Amino acid sequence: MNKLVTLTLLCFMTISLNAQTSKCNCCTENHKAFDFWIGSWTVTKPDGGLAGKNVIDKIQDNCILRENWTSAKGTFKGTSNNFYNSKTKQWEQIWIDNQGGSLHLKGKRIGNQMILKTDEELNKKGESFYHRVTWTLNEDGYVRQYWETITNDKDVTIAFDGLYKKD
């Protein structure tokens, strides 16, 4: 066999082997459920003022939806890793910011909304509370992020309300 034929066969076998092993484990519909949040965004408050900038992208072979937040003044920054947990069949978010804060949210997409919440905790008064964050894909392509802190399953405080518009 001449060298050209041998080289051609080797290349073909390598391409075939790579095609067989390059299955995307995180390309299911469930893994894509939060893709509506992907993009570079300018985020405004309800009064129209600038809240900040957020860049959302997919990393690790589409297994992680990564968020990089910067507040309008640039003093508050945070990153979250969002992923579909195939074992529990739900989405999770791990948020860590430059102030030492962290959140672990879990939930799922319902219709045009991704709804994630924390486990219940006790506040300084001994009252039960949890955080619920809802991202809504609007018909105009904008995304609204609405973060509530719910105490005693009835008292609601709005922690954040932002409208995402793509840059």
C-alpha cells in the first residue's frame, strides 16, 4: 500500500472515531431550557435607570450557562453557573459575588419562565424565608428577572426587578 492511501485511510478512521465519540451530553431540550437568557444584556430597573450589564454564555460543551454580572457603578460583580441536573431533573444556579454573598437556587422552566428558588432558611428573627427568582422571556425578546424574598410563606419583599435588553 502506498503512503498516500495509508495516510488517507488513517485520516478517515480518525474522523470516523471522533464523530462517534463527540456526542453532546448537554444538548437535550432540558439542557436548552434556559438558553433564552444567553447574550450580552443591558439591564434596567423599573424606573428605567441602569441596573447593570450581564453577559450570559454557554461553556463546558454546553453543560453550563455562565452569568457574569456587573452593576451600573461597577462596584458589585457576581458570577453564576447554571446547569440542568439530570439526576434531580431540575435546573440549579450557584451564585457567588464579590461581596461574599452566595445563593443556591433550584427549579424548572414553566412555559416562558424559568423559576428557581432556594431552600428555606431562618432569618435573624427565627422566621422561615426563601428566595424565588423568576426569569420571564417576553414576546419582544426582552427578559425580565424578578427576585422575591418570601417570609413565612406570605410576606414578599422585592430584592431585584430588572429588564434585560440585548446589546
